[in-house]
Amino acid sequence: MLTQAESVALADGLSAFSRGLPDSDRKELDRLLFLGLSGHDQLALVPPEAILTGPEIAVLDAAKGRVEADQCAEIHSLVVILKATRRCNLRCTYCRAWRDDDSPDMSFDVLAEILAQTLTLPGLNHVEFIWHGGEVTLLDRSFFLKAMFLQACLKQPGTRIHNSIQTNGVKISDPLLRLFKHYGFSVGVSIDAPRQLHDALRLNKAGRPTWDKVRSGIAAMRAYDLPLALLCVVGPGTVELGAPALLEDLADLNVRDVGLLNMVPENGCERQARSDAFIDWQVYLEFMAEVYTVWQAHFADRLVLRELDDLQKAVRGGRPSLCYFAGNCAGHYLTFEPDGKVAACDKYVGLSEFRFGSLKDRSLPDLFRESRNLKSARQDIDDGMSQMSGCRWYWACQGGCPHDRRLTHVLGRAEPDCCGYAPLLEHIAAHQTGEQSSILPGKTGSGVK
């Protein structure tokens, strides 16, 4: 990689060379150089009026004008979860994230405010924008093109931006796929598995199954060579069908990276939730141990199970990379609703104590400085981590996900000094050394095709 001085020297030399060319050759060189730039760097050279309307340019200028000139707190890394729409084309039986079709999408005004407030934070080295819903692929190409243009306009020198979307994969238009490819998006596809469970739970508006539609969507995304991952919900039905069936159908989708998320009850209604509406934390972890055994025996060459892979790295002396095992996440993961309200990670949707304010009322630096709920969330997470710190595996999991810890407390199933990961970590460690683990009495990896 070139140093700044080398880059300046190269640019000066190229400029001098260009000036000596005939007009037609210079135009062709400019075209080739433009095409060689990243998508964001290309947009930085495009005049605003080529992308935005006159009123939108005024909105962008106003958003820039509201950015604080003197921001004291530095945020080096930020994950921004953008609920760009709450509309959805599916009606998954356990999902509570969607709203009616007339629910308003994120307006350009709110989008410009969010990007202006986040991308101008001092000291920001890296920001991940996760486009979430609802189903964000219901939004058209122009929405995302304008978002990319705003990022290009507002990005500070040295700040790395990455965009990803979370989708049900049922229907993504070719224009959107081309845009995602050009601007370096990665894609997470939400599913259930095995197939029969997916088709019972992930239904379209007409109540019909969607597994084959998702397979077609994945094939379309793969044709554009987009970085893909699966996010698979693990619930009581998954456990009943067993780890071999789960992993066989995941492997059949031919997507290597997979996350396995525990199904959780609706926030605020945990004690009233039906037993089939979520998975008990202990049952989930015991099932993950079974999954680990089957994965290592039969699927390690085809699948990377991110939670188990991260814990395996920790057992081997590495450093986990997932947010679940990163300690106090409060303020580093922010969810923005279509109306500009700001909250913690979207696992906390519906809990008033994890709402931090609205960009309609205050700037993001003000929110970091003044939100009592954010300060309280940070303190609560620190207290929970402190209680777990005596566990012999604390260094590997940092007390686990704060939301999962909160849920076990609400349901009265929390252990006083362990988040619950210790037996799973013991199982992984025993597998690494060839010892016998006690977490899977009577269970084997039989039944794999």
C-alpha cells in the first residue's frame, strides 16, 4: 500500500502525463481512471445534482450545517443498524419486526441526518451500516444510490465504510443486485432450517412456504458474486429435528458462512410467551454442543458456524470477533428507526429503557453525552460482566450477549456467576483435546447423510 507521499507523487506524475495527451486520449484516460475507482470514490466526483433533487441537496446542506464543530467524545468504531423500512413481504409466524404495508419508510431527510451525524464523529476509523427491516429489498435502487452518494459526500478521510443488508432473500431485483455488487455490499439471508421447518414458519403473505424462493434468491446473489452469509434461527422445532438435519440442509444451500441465532420471546412479554415462541437458553446451548460435534465430524469443510467458530478460536487462544463476546457493546451498536429514533441493538426493540432519543430532538454527540438510558445501559452491562468475571471461561466470552443475560434474569433462569457458555466451552475444549464431554449424554452425530 502506498504512503501518502507516494500517492501524491503518483497523482502529480499522472496529472503531468495526462496534460501532454491529445484531448481524445486524455478523456479516455480519465474514463478508465474513473472506472478503476471504488464505487464511493466515483460518487465523490459526481455533482450532487446528478443524483439528488434540488430539495434533497438543500436537506443535505442543512444536515451538514447541524453537525457540531467541536465534538469532544471520539468513537473509533460504530455499527449502525438502519431500519430503513418496517414493511415486509413475508409473515413469519414468530417475527415481530414487520409493520403494515402503509408504514412509512425512512425519508431522505432522516437518512441524511443519520449519515451526517454518524460519519462526522471525530476519530471514526470504521463504520458498518447494516440495512435492516422489515425487508429492505422492498426499497428501490434510487434509495440506496442516494444513500451511497451521501456516504461518499460525508465520509471523513481515513474512515472505512462497509455496507451490508439483511434480507429474507425471496425477491431481489437485478438493479439492486448490481448496485450491491458495485458498492461492495455483503448480504445476510435470514432462514430457518431444515427445509420443512422453514416452510412451516417463514410464509409469504398468502401463507405459502418460501424455501424454494430463498434458494432462487441465493442463486441470483451468487451469480453476482456477492459475499453471502446465512442467519438461521434456532427454536424448539430445530432442536426436535436435530443437528444432522439442520446442518445437512444448511450445507445444501451452498453458503459457507452461517450464524445460528436463538429464538427469543417478544421483549416485555417474556413471561407470557408460549413455549414454542422461543428457545430456553440452556436448551439452546446444549443443542449448540450437539451441533458442534456433528459439524466437526461431517461439515467443517463445508460450513463455518460463526458462533461456534468464534468460541473455538477463543479456546485455541485467539480473540473472538462477534459482538456477543466483545464485552460492553452499549453505544457501539445503534439502531435507527425510520423516524430517526435511536436505540440499542435491535434485539432490544420494544424496551423503553434502551431507547436513547431521537435525531429530531438532539444531535448524536448530545445523545452520547446526555442520554440517561445509554449511561444506564452501559452501567448495567458493566455490572453484569463484573458478576461473571469470576468464571474460568470469562476471558473467552466476556459474559456473553447482554440481551441473553437479561432474558435469563427475566425468566428466572440466570446462574449467579456464569452466562451459560461455560459448559459449551468445556465441550469445545474437550473436543480439541480428544477428551469425553459430559454435556451431550447419550447424543451422537448419527443420521448424517
